[in-house]
Amino acid sequence: MQISLTVVDGSFSIHRLASDAIIPNDVLHEKFFSILRSTDELSLVCRSLLSVEADQTSAGWACLQVVGPLDFGLTGIIASISKALAAASLSVFVVSSFDTDYVLVREATLDSAISSLQAAGIECTSDGRGH
């Protein structure tokens, strides 16, 4: 299977809040965000331009979307992407949705990430959809 990724416009931040924190209302009006609540924390991924009061914040992430939708029976997509990026010593933060996956890499390493992915036979484009 050919894997294709597209760069999502914008800069993103990953926030850690208390597990019982209230989700900031501004986030819920964005085109792109991800929220995960567990007994230990509330993790939030959103555009960096939003002001979020968090226990910890990691800013400066770029986002790559796996072109989908993807069938649940497909295997090895994230493994292939992660392997290519790990070979280049690039860390990732992965978010999955029903239809596809999103791979976040540090903005400063985006060009290296794209080169590494392309070298591994994974197509990367920027289509300006601006999720």
C-alpha cells in the first residue's frame, strides 16, 4: 500500500491538563483539535495560537495527515511512518481519528521529516487545506 501524507497548515501545541480540567471552550470551535481524557490527565492538541492554561505545554509542532480514509483492516501505516522518522532520530506524537492518522513532528524538523519519509517511499505534499 502506498502511504501518502499531507502537511496541515499551522503550528500546533500539545497540552497536559489535570484529569478533571474543563475543556477550554475556544478549542471546541476550532477546525482541528484532539482531546483525550484518562484517569491521569487531559491531553489536548490544538493550534498554538489558542491560549490554553495547562500544567505543561509543548509548542512548536507541525502536523502531517495520512491521506485517507483508512480501512480498519490496514496494518503497519504508523509503524512505517514511525520507522522512517526514528531512523532520522525524529520524535513523533501521533493522533488517530476514525478515518485517518495524524503525525506531529517538531516544526524545526519538518523538512528533515519530509525528506526521511520520501526516502522511505512515503509521499508527502502540502495541499493547503488548512484544517
